[in-house]
Amino acid sequence: MKKVLMYVATALLLTSCASIISGSKAKVTLKSNYVTSPVNLRYDDKVETDVFLPYTIKVKRGFKPTEVYASAEGYEDAKVTIDKKFNTTSVWNILAGGIPGFAIDAATGAMMKPKEKEYEIPFIGIKEYTEVPKTRKQEPERVSREHAGATSMEKTIVRWYFDSDPQGARIFWRVISSVPEEVKNTNELWLGSTPFEETRSFNIVGLTEENAQDVQIEIKIKRKGYMDQTKRFNVRQALDQQEISSFFELVKDAE
């Protein structure tokens, strides 16, 4: 009788290969194009509050897509749909345990996984319009590249500080502008490695008080063996705070 039970247990172990290897949930990283404030998430009957993007969650496997609802102060509520695809790990289940093992994967949802590892949350900012005081000194609406430093906004000094866990990640930055006729987009530039702290100006040619709200700084963190992470910071907000800073909690690359 003991031998029979042992054989049954061994068979069940072999026929649930993908379920054991993959589990019933899969990791997905959520990110945003420029939101740096705390974000509230709701997905798979689970709620997480005050998290900072990029952020990794665990979603249920299965045939149904997972709907992720996100909200953040100053932005319209957003939604991301995480579709699923066939998990190739289930092929090993067929080889190891045949059709019974594949059936177990189908029942537990282990035969499916998210189509992508990262998803962008399409946040849209809620713009607040205020009347510009007539007494305020107006800066030039357009600044050419031949007149770099012509506005005080271009030369404003701010504190740059970035760190990560683990440390030693490479930092890259670039300018992303929604008004390219005034402020040009740039390619990625190497900034340094974490931990990084420096006091310097953005030196963004063409930046004015009027268009700073439409310009962002993108920071990308790279470290071998970990997934790349990207965050964006609004230049207007960074100048007001006289600081651009963030902490990156790196996630190991499964591959």
C-alpha cells in the first residue's frame, strides 16, 4: 500500500511541472511616462496604495486578461489591460506527464502568462489654468540655439540625486519635449552611477517659464542582471523644488 501511494505522489509531481515551475501568478512591471507622485493600484481583487512607479506586481495567470486600474493625484484615472499568452513551460509538462499534466496546467492557469513584462500606464495630467499677473516680467517666447543661456530658466541650478538598490547602476538622462519647435528632444546622455549627487543646471536651450511645464527629464537606470527602469520628471516642478531626485529598487531580470 505504501508503494502505491508513493507511485501516485510521484505521478502527480511529474504531471504538474509547469504549475510548480511557473506558479499561479506572474510578475509584471508597471511604469509611467512622467508620474512621480504616489499611485494607487487595483487589480485581480487586490488593492495597493501609495506605490511609486516603476512598480512590479504579481497578476493571476489564466485565459482572462487582467485589468489594472490606477489613480494618482493630479492625473485622470487610467487603466491597463494585461493580456495573456501561452506559457511554453507547459510543453515540458506534456513531455514529463503527458495529457494529465497538461490538463492540470489548464485548470490552474499555469499554461498562460502575460504577453509583456512591462506595461505603460497612460496617465493624463489634469492641467490647472491660472491667470498670469500682468506685472510679471515676460521672458522671450522663443530662444534659438544661438542664444543659449538667454533665459534664467536655462541657467537655474538644481540638485541632482539618484540612488538604487543594489547600487552601481548606470544613469542616463535625456530631454523629452512636447514643444519641439522651442525645446528640442535629445538623445540619452550618460550621467554617472548610483549613488549620484551633484548640483548643476539642466542647460536646456530654449527653456522658458511658459514652456517648462511641457518639458520632461527622463532618467533611465541600467545594471547587468536587472531590468532597466525609467522615470520622468516635469521640469517645471523640478525647478520649483530646486531638485530632481529618486530612488530605484531594481528588479532582477528573470532571463
